[in-house]
Amino acid sequence: MGFLSSLFGGGNPIDTFSLDELKVTEIQLNKKVEEIHAEVRRIDQQVQHTYDQAKASTSKSEEVSYARQIKTLLQKKEMKLSSLGQIDKDLRAVSNLLILQEREKDLPADVVRKLKKLDPEKMEKYLIGKKLDTMNDDAQLNAIIDMTSSTMEVGVEEEDDISDILDTIRSGKEGTETVSSEPAKVKKPELE
């Protein structure tokens, strides 16, 4: 079960959350991120302090003891960073869902209906994989509409390592559609 599903009971996130709930959740997740960053900094300081103590140690047993303390601190840091990675994914999903709801009024009614029928788990995976906040308005709308495409409905997911390439291709297509009709008119008179 994904974060959004577990947080809000498994219904479709578009119907389940209000904008205010999403904003509160986004603030809470941002606060968790800040807290974890502060803990990681604190652990780094402890590691440095323990390392400084280890440098001043006078016996091998003290060195081993300090080395074990450092190892424990580094493992603790690794766990914090791992949880930070998951919280970042959850935050991206919530932020993207917030953008989706804010942009809902700009979408055609049939797209909104399809969005509301999407499997919440698939929607969450899609939202985690996108960075809508870094996109311009048109790209945001296209990414949201892509969620309702037949590809999304049958469960074929875009690969993370090619998503930037696909975005470039799609934005290139948008530019071609607006420009392509004019060059075609220009080429015909040149050939005659």
C-alpha cells in the first residue's frame, strides 16, 4: 500500500483530499525533512567529535571502542538518510497531487473523470515519478493528461531513466505542431 493510500484510506486521492488537507500534509512532510536533516547534521558532528577523541586515544582498545561508536553513528545516519528518501518520495507525491488538484479546473471534464477512475496505487507511482513543480503550465497539463492515456490505464509505466528524454520529445512535438504547418506552406511555393 502506498503512502497516499495508507494516509487517506485507499480511495482515489483526488476525491479523498481537500486542498487544505494536502497543504497541511505537505507542510508536515517538509517539517519531517527538516528534522531529519538536523538529525543527520547532529550525527555528523558526533562522528567528528568521536573521531577527534579517537585520534587522542592512547591504546588500541580505545581506538576500537571509538571505531565501533563511529560505525554505530554512521549506521544510524544511513537509516535516517534512507527514511529521508522515502519521505522525499511521499512529499513529491503530495506536492504533485496538490498541483493536480489546483490544475483540475483547467482540464477537460473527460480527463477529470478518467483521473478519478484511476487506480490510486498507479496514480501514486506516477505522481512520485514526476516533478510537476519544475514544469511550466503547459507541461504540467500534458503530464496530468498523460495519466489518463491508454498507456497509463493498462499499467505500462515510464522508466525513470528515460522520463527526461520523453519530456524532451513531447515538448519538441508541441513546438513542431505549432511550427510545422507554416514550413509546409513555405516549402510548397519554393518548389513550384
